[in-house]
Amino acid sequence: MRKQQPEGTIKSVKPGSLPYIWKGISKNTGAMVGLSLLVLLIVLSFLSPYILKHDYWTVNMYVRYSPPSQEHFFGCDELGRDILSRVLYGARYTLAIGFGAVAIATSIGMLIGAVAGYYGGKLDAVLMRFLDVVQSFPGLIFAIAISTVLGTGIFNTILAIGIAFMPPFARLMRANIISIRGSEYVEAARSINCSTFRIITKYLIQNTVSPIIVMVSLQISQAGLTASMLSFLGLGVKEPLPEWGTMIASARAYIRDYPHMVMVPGLFIMITVLCMNMVGDAIRDALDPRLKD
């Protein structure tokens, strides 16, 4: 006779699932603060055109270089545009580039790593040498080179950073695939004539996705920071779009006389990267079995 589960008993959460990750994050105060600030920033970036008095594109030469005040909470830039509106609206581009670039890096990297790890041999050697070539350049330098070839723009910036950030994901996926490709359940799948695509996607990638999630959470902040660097160098998002790196680049000539024009977008970059790192560390702690009591 099947034993019934007592009422009120909570079923155990499957390790690696979203509820499992959320349970680990919710126990980390720093991660919850960082996640709350990120959610608030995302919400404000979309609501800013409707809740703020000043928009981000209106030029008013009478109030240019204005310091922070009640009328303009973070002051105005060299064209009299409200800095608060610009940094909140600019969060759309910085965060979109960060998330989009990591999505591309994860997709391409997982595909290359899974194929190399599963097949091995000459194909593995060729793919790894290709990754060696890509990783021989620092990520920012490689992203600059790709942006120079593709040109400026949001999509080109996402693609450039995604390709530059791809090798670590491929190597991590390859190492994980190699460690489990000889497992009994993989051999059982082969014995019943499962297709290679099903074996890789159903049995291999699904059992190696936890380290990838950790790397994704940690790389998003770096991708957003790289996006601001490219925009600062004139290779990312162009004016008049208010991306944070572009704002710093246009204001650097006034840093001595009007430091608020540089400090405000720089402060937003710092806070965003810090919040993403805190959330990423909490996800790593939740998924790393070596850190369990």
C-alpha cells in the first residue's frame, strides 16, 4: 500500500531548478538588495518618460551645466538636457546590451562546447584551436576590433561583445560534456538509437547547465561594463541616445568645472555592476555543492 505524504509536508526542491536558485538568493541579504535595485532600475527606465517632468532629448541652453537642484535632481549637461532623465532612459541600452551579448555568447559557446566535447578527436582539436585564437586577444580589444569592422550601433555592439565573451562558455561546456559523456544514462540512450541531437540536448546539456547559469550571472555585469567602454570610445551606442558610456565620453571635457556630468552616469555604472555581481555570487553559492554545509 502506498504511503501517503502527511499534510503540510513541503516537497523538496529539485537542485538546479529556478525555485532552488531563488531559495538560495532569498537567503542572501546582499543579493536581495542588489536584485531589488536592478528591478527598480529596469522599471524606472521604462517609466521615466511618463513620471519625470523633463525628457531626455529636450535641449535648453539656458540651463546647461546646471548643478543638481530641485528642478533638475542630477543637474543638466552641456546642452541643458536633464541628466536624471538621460541616465534612467540610458539604462535600457546598457542593460539590453549586457543581457543580449551574454545571450549570444551563451548560445554560441554552448553549441561549440557541446559539439567539441561530445565528438572529440580532430573536430575537438580544430574548435579548441579556434577558441585559442579568439582568447589570445583581451576581450575588450577583440570587441573593439569586431566593432570597428561591423560599425557602430546597438545590434553590432551586442554581436561584438557576444563573440568576444563566447570562449569561456564553450570551454566550460566542453569540460562538463567530457566529464559525463561516458555515463550510463548516455550509453543507455545510445543503445536505444537516440539521435545525437537528442542525446546532446536532452541528456548532456541539461545535466551541465548549472555552471553555465553561474557564468551567465557573473558575465552580464562585465558585458554591460564593456558596452559602456565601447560607447566611451565611440564604437558603441552613438549620440543622441543616452547610453552611460556615451554620456561620460561627451562630458569628459567638462570634468573639472562640472564633475556631476561625469559622476552621475559613472555612479550608475558602478552600482549596476555591483548589484549584478552580488546576485551572481549568490547564484554561484546556491548552485555550488562544495559550499553547502
